[in-house]
Amino acid sequence: MDLADWFKGFEKGITKLPEAQRETFFRECGKNCVQCGTLQIYKDLYEQAKGDMDDFFSKANELPGVRCDIVKKGSVYDLYFMECTCGLHKQGYVTTPLLCECSKQSILYVLHSLWVNRTFRVTICESILRGDQDCKMQIETIDDNGNS
């Protein structure tokens, strides 16, 4: 069996999962992926920013292939990726935009690893796999009442 054929079944399978199950599935994928190197980059930024979220996202704006906008100081940020760096997509195995849930979950994992006592919401606003120019994730800090 060709690996590309196997991934066609994978895409069909994740399409049939309810959203909550896809989130759970991709949470482990995203966590595993980000632990392979990207997490350390963000940990270094966190240390440079001394935990200040606005400074962190300003510094992340300097990373290659990344753009960040502070939408609302201290609570809302837009994080852009100029290209899809997922190996499964780059190698042509997976093309479904549902794969972007993995990126969303990896961002949540990074944020919770850095700011352990904060709650976040990440929303996929744009996606290269959906046909957009870049990937845009909106990150919101959430208070105890569910507000950003």
C-alpha cells in the first residue's frame, strides 16, 4: 500500500469525527509536533519577554515566516504563518483544512506551557489549506467569566 493512499483514508476518517473528537485527536498530534523543536523557540521568546504577553508577541513578529498583531493589549493577538510548515501537507499526504486543528492545538499547548495559570481561546481565522494567502490564528486570553 502506498502511504498516500493510507492518508486518503485518514482524511475521510477525520472528516467523520465530531469537532470535539477532532480537537482531542489533534491535541496529541499538535503537542507531539511542537515538542520537536518549536516549543523551545517560544520558551526562549517568553524568557526574553520576561513573561509579558505583549512583548512576547512583538518578539514573535521577528521570527521568520511569522507575523503578529496586537489587537487588544494584554488579551487579543493575531498570529500569522506565511506558509504551511506541516510535513504531512508539504509532502502532499494531507490537503484537508481540518489538519489546521493540529496547528491550533499546538498553539494552545505552547501558550499553556508558558502561561500555566492563564486560559486561552485560539480561533482559526484563515488557512492556507482553505485557500487563504496565509494562516491566521486569533489568540484571546480568557478570564474566569469566559471573556477576553
